[in-house]
Amino acid sequence: MRKLDKMKTNGIIQLYPMLRLAIFLIIGILFGREYVTLIAPSVWMVTLLGSFVITCLFSFIRWKTMIRIQMAQLQSFMLLLSLVFLGAYDSTSSIAAQPELPDSLMEYRAVVISRPLAYGKVDICNMMIVDGPMVGSEVRASLYGVKERIGDGVEFEGRLEPPYYVGGHPQVFVPYWKTRNVKLSLEELSYWQRTKIAALCLRDRLIGNVNNQDDAIVVAMSLGDKSMLSKDTRDLYASVGCSHILAISGTHMAIIYGILLMIFGHRQRWWKELLVLLAIWAFTIISGFGPSIVRSAMMITIYSIINLLQRQKLSLNTIGLTAFVMLLFHPLSLFDIGWQMSFMAVLGIILMNMLVGKIHTSYRVLDWVIGIALVSLSAQIMTAPLSIYYFHQFASYFLFTNFVVIPIVTVVLYIAVLSLISPLVWLHQIADYMVHEMNLVLQVISKWPGASITGLYMSSIQVIGVYIALFALIALAFKIKSISCTNIRR
């Protein structure tokens, strides 16, 4: 008798179910945002419950053998449709939950949660409102004639303006004659919000004084605080295609994870993995809980669990599950530039690894060169459309640049992490010196002919079209690889 439950998987989407779930959740989030003014969250909730009930009914009804396979496919379709409705409900309810901004001037009491960054005559920083109808809301404040530090309490009068993008923070202008320092009570904030403020204050103490841009770069790479980076520094790293090293990402977290494994030992014990993960998440909170940091921490968490279960560690299921969990709790993260760039880069690296695999030659140096080239190339290809869409530029020498910066950044991160737990001042001086020399090399590269191609523009439709074509080529490459493997086995 033929087994009807045996199913054949075709293609990447079917082979990696968590990736499929994440894709349909993203489709729902996009639908919810697009029609947020037309369809209320309650409507999406009703459709979600209805599709879920129908999906469950398919499981209990006994179908005839002839149509069992068709019903199984229909059940899968209804389950994925439920995810679309879930994403739409999640995004619309998140947008609706954002407090309505007052139309008039009001007094606010807030605590500073980021170091002020100078832009002309104003300093820009993030504040968290601690009481009133906007309690717990973060605002992007432009301070004029006001000098504050992280943890300072401020009482000011201002008008909150809408954020520049969906999921962003409201904007407010705070002149010195409408503000004063006060001692604030944080009782109305949630436990998580109070923990975040305490962690940011701790990070500020760990950072200490920043005397130059070399210090600022080390701080950005090791503790995730980019507020002290000047516009010239950001532009330099963007022009040569290595802005990613200024934010804590997968490379940084992998190095920290490796250091922790060296401390606790490499033998697989659940309590060792637990201690390592607690340290990783503590570092994530102290580093500001940014999208790339959270994504890296979640992937390391999933990696550790899969490692204990002795399953495939790094796959599309891993990144699919990470994206699904993050978007389920924070659906508006999908519209964050850092979130998009981070996930597309990791997706490109994983797909390249699946296509090419690990290359071994007779020379370790050559293996390293090929590995760096493949990682840099795959990440750059996957993020190039987004980079052009948001920043209107493309770095021509990104491949060579990464050969220069990745070894230096690796050493700097080891030194920076050790300097946090060591009283040796010269460790920090070595890191500063290495960053300074790296900057000199990057300045030379940025002056090469055609180093940065600017003035590039793409519409959102064009970006989607490019990614459709890109994924079609990747699917074709997988198909060719599958056919080649089949012929070799024959």
C-alpha cells in the first residue's frame, strides 16, 4: 500500500519551513501597513481566527483517500494564509498602539538615553518620557544650548512632531530656555524600560571619555554606541563599503561568542551554553538592543540550542526562525534600514555557503582569502539594491576593503573585549593605534578613481524587481547544482 503521508520537498522554500513561515508573516506585515487606514486591526483578527478555525477543521475531518493529499495541501495553504493575517494584525495593532501625538505645546519629563551627537548648532539625542500619556515613548530630541548626559532627567516644553519613517521616534526641538534639569522617578516605566536605562548608563560609564574619532570607532565596534562618530567618519566608511563594521553585527558577536567559549570550555554542556547565552544577552542589552545586535544574539541562541541537539547549525531555517520571532514581537522592525541590511547580508552569506560550501586547498592562507572574498561578495550582492535605494551610492572597492579591515577589526575586538575586563591601559592604546592606521588606509582607498559611485537612484518597484531576478538566479544555481550532483551519483 502506498504511503500517502510521504511528501516530496521541491525547492528551497519547501525544504526550509521556518523560512516559509517568515516570508508569509512578512507579506502580512506589508499588507497591514499598506492598508492600515482602511482595515482595522479587529478585521484582521476576525479573519485570522476564521482561517485558523478552518485549518483546524481540516485536521479533524476524515477525508477519503482520493482527496487526502489535496486536503493536506489546502490545509497548508490555510495555515500560511493565517500567517499573512497574523502579520497584518500584528503590524496594524502596533501602529494603532503608538500614542497619538498632542497638537499643542506640552510639558514633558524625560530621561536622556543616548549621548548627544552634534549637528551644527544643535545636539541630537534620544529621550524616554517617564510620565503622562506618552510614558515609555522614546523621542528624538534636538537640543539647542543644552548639554546633557545619559541618565540625566530633563523637564522641557515642546511640540512632538511625527517620526520620519514608520516605527521611528517622534521629533522634538528643545531650546535651553524651555528646559531644566530635574530628578525623576521611573516608577511609571516598565521593568524592561528601567532595565534598559540602567544598562545604557552602565555602558556610558564603561565608555568613559572619548577623545578622538579613533576612540569613537573602537566604542562603536565593541559597545555599539555610534553617537560619537562624526559625519566625516561615517561618510568615509560608507564610501569604501565597510559601514557594517561600525555596528555590532554577526562578526562581532561571533568573536565574543568564541571568547566566551574559550573561557567556559568547548565541551557541550547545557549549563555552559546557558552561561554563555546569559553573557551574550547581557552584552546585547548593554549594547543598546539594536536590530543587528538582537538578530545576532538570537541566531547565536538558536545556534547553541541546535548545537546541543546535534542538528544542522547554520541554515535558512535558523535565519527564518530568527526573523519570525523578531517580527512577531516587533513587526515594525521590518521597516528599519539596519534590520533589512542585516538580514539580507546574512541571507546572502548562508546562500553562498550552501551553493559553494567550504573550500579547502593546500594552503590555509588561500582558504582564508577565498572565504573572505565569498562572504564579502555574497553580503554585498544581497545588500546592494538596498544600499542604492537608501543611500544612492555603491562602493566599487568593497572586496579589497574587506580584506584590509576584517583582520584588523578581529584583532581590535579581541583587544577591546579584554580591555573591558583588564586594568591594562595599553590594551586600549593598541586598539586605538590599529584603528588609526586602518583609517589612513581607508582614506587612501576612498581617493582612488571611482571608489564610490554616487547619484544612483532606484524606486521601490525596481528594488523588488531586482531581488526577484536575483532570487530567480539563485534558484537556477541550486537547480543546476542539484542536476550536477545527480549526474555525478549516477
